[in-house]
Amino acid sequence: MFPAKQAPRPVVTAAQRTRADIWQAVANPTDLNRIRRVAAAWSSGLTEARAAAFRDGVKAEGRLLDPNAALPRPAPTPGSYSCRVITLGRQGGKGPAFQKFQPFFCYIQVEGDQFTIVKQTGSQRPAGRLWEDDLPSRLIFLGSLALGNEEEARAYGDDPKRDMAGVFERIAPFKWRLVIPYPHNGARLDVFELTPVADQPK
């Protein structure tokens, strides 16, 4: 007599969560779509700016406005930064296709195992967290906007009209950028430049 053959036991393996799985579980569907379309925002924003006679202005910004400028190891250094923002393109065709704004201060710190960014000055102050992504050349920004005299920005997800989502990249030694595709201000793209400074804002 031969022993009866036992049916093979099923092997259950847990699917490993990737870095992208974690931030995608936090992002709302609208912001997830914005981040997926960041390349399209770059393309349309730059095309509109150049077509509106801002070709020289775009060129003068060098790597800051080069969609392919991202370098490895995007994690920033905690501390105070001089920041400025450039907007590209206009959704709906209203307003300038290229705008540069005055510099302001922002601050990067570490909370737990995540970086946070806070714009320290001005009437509109983005703030949010940076999440690791499967692409090693970028971090994902999910945040919100504080207005006027509000001491703190609302948590991401509390008010969809204030939510912000984008891509954080290192583009040169001691220089980073935060790219916000299809922001609520009507541009195709907001590009924040971040450069570390020794002096803190007063």
C-alpha cells in the first residue's frame, strides 16, 4: 500500500508595499492625478511661456526650469532656505504665461522619519510633508495652504481647496526645487526654488 498523496498546500505571500504605495494611500485622487501628469504640466507650461515671448526668461533660469534636471539623493538639509517661485502657463489662457515673484523664507525640518516644509513669510504659506517615492530622484510633497493670520496650515485632506501636491527634487549642489503641477492659482506649473541660508528670518 502506498500512502495517499496529500494535496499541495497553498502558499500565501503578502504583497510588499512600495514607497509609492504609502504616499498614494494618503493622496486624494485629484492630487494623485496631478502628480501623474507632472510631465504634461512641464510640457504645456514651458510651451506657453516660450510662445508668449518669455523664451529668454525661461532660458535664464537654467536647470531650475529644465524638466530633466533632477539629480540622485533628493533629501534636503534641515534648516532655513531662501525660496522663490515661478509660475508657468495658464489654465484657461488667462493671465501671464510666465511670472517671477519676490523671494521669501521657508524652513525644512525633520518630524519623526519625514521632512516637512513650511513657508514662513507672506500671506499664502504652503506647508506639508515629503514622502519617499519609488523613483530615487524625487520625493513627493503633500501639503496645504495657510492664509492671512492663520498660525498653521490645515492638515492635508482637511480642505481639498487648499490641498497641494507636487514633486521635490535636487537640481544642483545645495539647490532644490518643489514642482506643483496644476495648482489652484490657475497656472500650469508652480516651481519653487530652495537655496539654504545661514541667517534665519526675523
